[in-house]
Amino acid sequence: MNKLSSEEEKELIVFIKDWLKSHGYSQRDLATQLKIKSSRTSEIIKKLNGLNKKGGIINIARNLIRIEQHWISIKNNINNEENNNQEYFYSGENMRQGYNQLDLNYKLDLDELMDQMEKDHKFN
């Protein structure tokens, strides 16, 4: 395959910088995924040119898609762990606070609770 033209390189770098920003990653993260030592733009371009020589722009796209899928799976795993932690915390809260079973706001002060009970009693 042919080497990327200067214009193609510029467009690809602009795309990659926007792509990284949208996912919250840096050039260092991309370099790690591309298995290159330096995160400098020139080194990333060298790697992309190497991928281009081996399979064209489709090979570049395939590698970027693989990286994006990896990042998404990492974020999903982190979100799942956070959700599991929140569920555990929530179930622990429910065990400690029996008033939740009565659908009462246990944070109300005693006077407000008594007023509410009197109002409820008058309607029944």
C-alpha cells in the first residue's frame, strides 16, 4: 500500500485527537494500545503509516475500532463495579433502617411526624 499523504496524515491526526478527547483518553493511552514507546504525534503517525502499509486505511480503522472497543469494555466494567457497590450500599442501608418499610421519611423531625400521624388519623 502507499504511504499516507501529508493531507491524509493531518486529517487523521485531527480525527484521532477529537476521538481521544471524546473518550477521555490521551495520546499516551493511544500509544500504549498501539504498543509504541513514545506518545509523540510523529511516532503515532509512523505507526499508522505502518498499519496503512500492511492493509490500507481499513487496517488503521480496524485497529482503532479494536482500541475503542477495549476502552468501552473497561468503562463498562468500571460502571458495573460502581453499580454493584451502590447496590450493596443501598441494601445495607435498608437493613439498618427499618422505617423504610413503612415508607416514612425517617429524617423528618418528631414534631412533623406526629402532625402527619394526627392528620392521617383524622382522615381515617
